[in-house]
Amino acid sequence: MIELMGVNKTYNGSAYAVKDLNLNIRDGEIFGFLGPNGAGKTTTIKMITGILSSTDGNIKINGIDIVKEPLKAKKIFGFVPDNPDIFLRLKGIEYLNFMADAYDVSAEERKERIKNLSERFQMEAALNDQIQSYSHGMRQKIVIMGVLIHNPEVWILDEPMTGLDPKSSYLLKEMMREHANSGKTVFFSTHVLEVAEKICDRVAIINKGKILFCGTLEEMREHFKENESLEKMFLEMTENE
């Protein structure tokens, strides 16, 4: 579970990047976070993960305050950033072991998880190559594998399918569904509205730092009183704003 209560983020004391944000992402659901460029999605995600500090408000992950107990909170979640260009001089296997070390994953557990994840993402042959030699899609896959190596309860994914080939994208969506169905939490941002429409249990739409809607697609359609696609409802909502 992720809880945001009265969260604000200002720059230079006046300009709001995020204003009065209240969200409750439940266990057992895939929650989609949608909005145009510059709407406040990545700022929100960076506050949830402790990369940025909020100006006001509280953020809790499984009941643990990200500001008051950051290390305890960070052990609970796995975070895929929107840019996979990290630790480029490490080999894939070195990066996975580095991540396993950071989260105290035992030798036996990491061996099994590396084997399982590399097979699922078809990365076995590339693990001994430097990450800088990988394509964008391969870098995205190794980052996802590193995030999942400690089997986190909460997944926080910022545009996770960018650069993935169709097979890997399908696999990740399957894994997200499996994770939610096991009673755990998946929170992800995306620009691909078709993906959100197909896999999300609930969505929130943010624009100019404010939440315009939070709920199921059925609830959104009731609001519009038409059987519209998510794309049409999203465009109408953000353009009106």
C-alpha cells in the first residue's frame, strides 16, 4: 500500500509542481498514474521513493513514513526509473549482484532469482557483457531485473515499458498482474493509454500538479456518461483543465 496525504511540492517557495495530492494505492491492485508531459508524474514518483522531499504532507509505504524511516521504507519497494542508463561500465551480472548485495539477498536466493529473471527476459547470453554495450531495451530489462531481485512487496515503475520489445513488454505486464494478484502493490506511470486501459484496476489522472480523477475506468465512463475510450476521456479531461 502507498499513501499520499496532503502532499505538496513547491520550487522557489511559490511555483507548485504538485499541489494537495491525496492518493491511496491499495494492496492487490495495478494502479496507473497518467498525465501529459510536465504534469507532475515523475516529481510525485520521486517523492514517493525518497529521491525528492515533499514541501508538505506525508507519504507512507506499507505504513512506513518515507521521510522518518527512509531505509526501512526503501527495503519494501522496487523502483524502475524512467532512464535505464545507469552503471554502464558494470557487466550485467555485476549489476545484479550489486543490487542483491544492497538488499541483503542471500547467495542461494540471488542465484535462483538471477537464473529465473534472465531466462524470462532472455538475457542469459548478455549477463557477462558491459551494460554500455546493451541496446536501450536490454538496459531497461537489466534495470527491471535488478529491481525485482529482492522480491519487493511494492513495485514503483516510471514508464517501465519504454524501449521494451513486444514480447518483453507482454511478459512485464503478466508479471505485474501476477504480483497484484498475490495481494501486493503495483504503481506505474505510462504514456501508453492502451496499456493502462487493459491492465489497470484503477487510474489517477494528474495535470498541472493536481489530481483530476482517481478511480476505475467504469467510474470514469459514468462521469462522462458515454462508452468512451480512455484516450478520449483523458484528452477531454486534460484539455478542459
